[in-house]
Amino acid sequence: MAVMGWVPKSVREKYQKEVCERCGAKEHIGLHHRDGNRGNNAPENLETLCPSCHTRQHWAMGKVAWKRLGICQVCEKPARKNRLCATHNSRMRRHGNPLARKIRKGNRWIVILDGGKQNRMSAELRSESKSA
């Protein structure tokens, strides 16, 4: 199965130049789609770039790295998608709630809501105040 927007070898061999069109680098060159549509392999849409120029072009077009998206709403770790870290994003996809997690009860699995670090700490404080 082909990757969506993959540049066919015949197109790559025909239109990819020997050097970067911007800086003249000769190593690790690849094709860049000027309009951002990876399915548009028209010759006027393709540009041969080195990795440095390719990255610079994407930053100029407004692309942001996942590391710069912020912190997780639940645990304050670096967020990837939906302002959630990898763990909480996975829980959201699997169970529909970033706080949900599976635990084993006897011979079966159940889904519970885990309040995260802040809720566990506040629960510990409440239990300490009750015992005092």
C-alpha cells in the first residue's frame, strides 16, 4: 500500500536535481512540494532541497514542532496533540477520557478514572487531615 502523497520513483528520478536549489548542497537532498499538497507532483510544484533548507521552508510556512505546543492539561508534561502528553492522548483515544485507565480486578479488566498527580496529592492530604 502506498503512502498518501508519496512521490513516485519515476517522478523523483525525472525532477529531482543533483543539488539543493537554494544553497547548493549535494548530500541528502529531497523533493519539497511548494504548495504543501503532497499529492500534487506537477514539475512546477516540486523543488529540490537539502534537509536544512527544507526545514527552514516549513518553518517559514508556519509549521510548529510538537515540542512547542505547550504542556499537558492533566500532568504538565510536554504535550504532543490536543494539548495532551503521549500517555493521556493514548487514554483519550482508547477510552474517551484522558483520565481513564485500565486496571485488573481479579480475572477481568475495568476502566477507572485516575485524577492525575494533583488529585492523588489532594486525596492524600484529605486522608491525613481525617486521621489527625
